[in-house]
Amino acid sequence: MPGVFVLIWSTGFIVARYGMPHAPPMSFLAVRYALSILCFLPWIVLAGVKWPGNRTQALHLAITGILMHAGYLGGVWAAVKAGMGSGLSSLIVGIQPVLTAIWLTSVGGQHVSRRQWLGLLLGFAGLVLVVSRKFGAGGPGDSANWHNLSFAVMALFAITVGTLYQKRFVQPCDVRTANTVQLTAALVVTLPLALLEGETMRWTLPGGAVNGELVGAMAWSVLGLTLGGSSLLYILIQRGAAASVTSLMYLVPPSTALIAWLLFAEPITATTLAGTALTAFGVSLVVRAPKPV
């Protein structure tokens, strides 16, 4: 399950590469959330799945949805749309495992071993190597100004707090109903922002043909990233330790680099390979089960 999650989650920037030129970020995400909800609802009805047992649990799910969908995705997409390169945005969001570990040890009262700390730091060092080639790779006018930097930092804190909040307050429930509640809350927050955007989604090309890049990006965003990736992330957080789960995010940029090499022939350098190996080793230190005493 962790391997499948990393592979699916790694396609996020690939989707952005296809969809971003044809749609404003909040409008794309609002449509993505709405279509995802429409996919989950008949599945829930046909399977006879129960909804969260009480309003308190539904509220906790709604809060995690606002943080992990509207906050995280909205921040990343807005930062890239505003001109931040994918490498720098990946690096900023990649600080999440370290922030999670710091919170767990200083506030959460949980133990993060020295081996896990070493793994977190090695994983982050590997992440820097992997994305170093992409620093500034955001097109004309790419820069890390206060505008797009604030979006990326918002995404970082949203995914970090959302992960910790879900692990602390959300009780185990069916992933389909949980995701539907989360997506509904994210849609309520995102839709007003989408209506304020001046740019429109270009579903057709100038000649009248269907815009395959936007349609394909939306289809994979709904079926792969939301129904697949977000559901797996929910399950992993419920079943695993927060520090171990978030350390998997270190593997996303190396996996994205591999996918970009396969699809777009983007070069993989020796630095990328070294960073990938270092990241994989660091994550293995974090997720490895402790030796029995």
C-alpha cells in the first residue's frame, strides 16, 4: 500500500503540467472535488456503507478535508500558478516530515528515535539533491517572492496539521464516506475562491476540438489522485505512526522525476540518482520496525 500511494501521489505534478496551462487553480480543484463526490456517492449507496456515527466525527472529518484538500492542494497549485517552480514548491512541502516529528516530540508527547531522526534528516538531504535541478523551473517570471512563497508555506502547514489532526481526532470509519465528507468541506471553501478567478477553464481548443490535456488531467485527478491517492493516505494515517507515514512524502519527488523521465524524457542526472538513493535509505530508517528488546 505505501508503494502504490507514493506512485499515485507522485503523478500530482505531472497532472499540474498538463492541466495548469488550461485552467486557474481554484476552479480546477473545485471541479475536481465536485466530480470526486459524484463518484463516491453512488459507490456508497450501492455498497450500503454507513456514514460517520455522529456530528462531532463529521466535524473532525470536515476540518481535515479543509486542511488536507483545500489548504494543501490549493496552496501548492496557487504557488505554482503564481510562478514558483515545481522543485522549490516540492522542497518547501517536503519539510513536512521534519515538522511532524518536531510536533510529536515537543507537543504530542510521542517518541521519535535517534534512528528515525537520522532518517528524516537524510531523507530531506536526498530530497534537496533530487529537486536541486528543478530550482527555478517554473517558466517565465519564476521566482520565490512573498506571494507564491506564502501559498507554498500555507500548503506545508495545512498538510502537516491535517495529518496530525486526523491521527489524533478522527476515529476509524469507511474511507469512502470519510473522503466524501472531507471533499464536501473542501468544496465549500474552494468554490467561492474559484468564482473570484478571472481566468476560465478552457475545455475546448481554438478549433473547437476537446482539450485532451485538460480533460485527461481532470480525469486522473479525480480517479487516480482523489479516489486512489487520497483514500490511501487516509488509510495509511489511520493505520500507521504519523512520522512514518509522512516520511513517505520524501519519496514523491524522486518518483515524479522517474515518471517525468518516462513521459517527457526529462534527464535524470547522477545527482538525482544519488538523492533518490539517499532519500530511500532515510525513509527506510524511519519506517523500519524497532528491534525487539
